[in-house]
Amino acid sequence: MNYKQWIVASAALVLVGAGVAKNSIAFDMSSIQLDVARTEKIEKIEKVELSAEERFELKANTLFQTLELKAFNAPSEKVFTMALKGYLKMQEEGLIKNSKLTIVDFSVSSTQKRLWVIDMDKNTVLLESVVAHGKRTGDEFATAFSNRINSHMSSLGFYKTGETYQGSNGFSMRLDGLEKGINDNARTRAIVVHGADYASPTLALKQGRLGRSYGCPAVPNEVNKELIDLIKDESCLFIYSTQQDYLKQSKYLI
């Protein structure tokens, strides 16, 4: 290679190198732009403000989807969400010392398990059972509710569990209704949690419905002590029905 050829070849290498460098710089710039765009998108998402209701719905759905069921079934997500809303409001009001949440779903047949106890600290279902409604509330299904003394009907809504005692129905637990005009006569009416022979799944299978109480959420005798020991002393108990009058006026749901 003579001197002139060497100059040409060197120049060509410089040009090629410059081209490679230019492409490399272009590639690097493209990557940087992509990273910047991605970061900006993430920042925009993080800056999106959710309403209080949207944040609650997200929390409720997350808790429900991650419930540890063990060998139990779960309540419906709809009823769980309502119960959670009331539980959190009771918690804000300083009414809860025991973190168990008890849900009674009176939209379900009395022949089915329709009471659940959930440990809200561990997000775990601890107990599931059948539960009786009042004798004037309905037959197989609970359809009518009252807060009146001597109505022999169940009352809907949110309750705070009270103290235990030994009464005519054995080991029992008092309830305080928290919703004025809906269940606030519970203590006066002696609406309590207790065990009963008529709250028997076997009896329900024989007669097509569970036995009925005078308005108390009565449970099978074999479940009673475990249930009361779990939820006594200021936990939240929620009794649900599809009754629209209640759902539209409950201070814990609106």
C-alpha cells in the first residue's frame, strides 16, 4: 500500500468509526428517551388521586381476595364489603377493642351456614355456622325485621358485642345495637347470642328450615362457646339483609 492508498484507507476508517459512534449515540439517546417516557408515565400514575370511596373499594377487594379461608367458605364479597365499611367506622369511633368481625347474612336460607367470624388482624376466617332468626321474621328465609320490644323479630345492622353471662339459655353474650331506630333496643329486648337445640343443622334438614328464636341470633350448642369466646368484649357484629330501607339509612353504610 502506497502513501496515497494509506491516506484513503485511514480516512475511510475514520468515517466508519464516526458512523458507528453516531449510531451508538442515537441508540443511547433512544434508550434514554424511553426511560424518561416510562418514568413520566409512572409518575403520572402515582399522581392520580383516588377518591376515599375508590380507595375503600380497592382495600375491600384486596382483603376479600386474600382472605385465608382454611376449611371454611367465604361470605359474599358484597356483604363483606358492607361489613368492612361499618367495622372501619366503628374502629374510628373507638368502639372496637376486639378485632374480630362477625357477619350474619340473612339473605341466605336458614338451612345454610350464614354466620362468619373473621380475624381482621390476620384476615382469616375463624368460624362458620348456621344461625337462627326471629320466629316472626320469616320461615326458611328472614324477610321482616323490627326493633320493637316483644316483636319476636330480628333486627338488622351493626352491633357491639358485650359481656357474657349464664342465663336461661346457658352461656350467653349481650349485644348493643348501634343504630337508632333500627337495633338500639337490643339490650332492652334481651337480644343476645346464645346456643339453642332448635338451631341445629340436623333439624333444618328434617323440616326445611332452622328453628327460630325470639329475635336472638341463636347458634348450635356445639358452636356457642367457641363463638362467644372469639367475639365477646367489644367486637363488631353485622346482620345483613337485602331490605332497602335499612341499606339506604344505615349511618355505617352511607
